[in-house]
Amino acid sequence: MNWSQFFNTSIGKKLLVGATGLFLCSFIIVHLAGNFQLLKNDEGAAFNAYAAFMGHNSLIQFIAWGLKIIIIVHAVIALQLTFRNRAARPVKYAINPGNQTSSWFSRQMAIMGSILLIFLIIHLADFWWKFHYGDVPTRTYEGGIEPLKDLYTIVNSAFKVEWLVALYVIGMIGLSFHLVHGFKSAFQTFGLNHVKYNGLINFVGVWLFGIAIPVGYAIIPLVIYFK
């Protein structure tokens, strides 16, 4: 069996979903650290400098385009697995016992993943597309060598809109539920779960990726809205 045939199997697809999912977990930590620059009381100097660096550094841009491909691969393969599993069991169980092997989180992965995908499309359209291809005003800061695109003002204006803030909070709820199951599931897929480490894996998956990171993302639009 060659690689293309292997990755067309359920096991191969699960490995791809797990690998891309763990990579995305590392990205959301870095991205959150950058987004926290929005909360600095410096009229957007730190955030606009961060956005300029991320938008013009060649290596970062290469990684960014790779990231978008990984997001698409992760979403497409995850949906393929969902449809394949449903096709293998066309008739739902008449009884849904409480001790069934799949958790509630695992049964909602497709729904939560779809919510996240919609959120990402809107997020990219609102900020990434505008920053790279839209008419963004510039701003010069004291000591700055050149004017910076003022993405800070665009973000602040967007987060004064109630429905957009609500969308971000809902998106982060979806991210939370998705990560609670997905983080632990990735380790299981790679056979890295062990009685010695499962406690740590569950702790990191639930408290860091399932709670701390989504709450951190949700706090930003809420603070800006109520500021």
C-alpha cells in the first residue's frame, strides 16, 4: 500500500486530522498572544506593529499560506470521516445508552467544526482580507520610521457592533467544545495516550485549550465593546 492509498483509509485520514489539528493548536496560542496587543493602552502602536510584521515578513507569509491550506485539509478530511462514519451506520441506534463509547463531545465535532469554519471565513473576510487587499488607513507613531496600516482602528470599530461580538463569542464556544475532544483525540490517534500521561493530556486539553484559550479570545471583543 502506497502513501496515497494509506491516507485514503480511515486510519490515514484520522492521522492527518490529528496532525493538522495539533499544528493548529500551536498556532492559536501564538495568534492569541498577538491579539492581546489590542488591549494595550498605546493607541494601537503594538498591535499595528505586530500586524505589519506578520503581514510583510516573507517567512511568516509562507507559513500563513501553509496554515490556510492546513485548515482546509483539516476541515475537508474531518467532514469526509463524518460522512463515512454515518454512511457505515445509515440507521441510528434505537437506544442511546449512557455508557456508549463515544462521548458527547465527539458526537458534536462535525457541528462545532462547521461553526468554526463559518467563523473563520467571516474573520478572514473582516480583517485578513481588508488588511491585505482593502483600503486601510495608515497611522504614524512617534519614533516610527514609516506609517503603519491602522488595523487596530478597524478591529475596534468592528467590535463595537453587537452581532459581530456575539458571533466571536459563539465562535469561541465552538472552539472550546471542539478542542476539548480534539486535543485528547489526537493523542489517542497517534497512540500516545498512556495511563501515566493521560491526566496531563486531559488537563492541558480541557483547562488550557478547552477553557483558557477560548476565554482569552472571547475576552478581547468583549473588553473592546464595553470599553
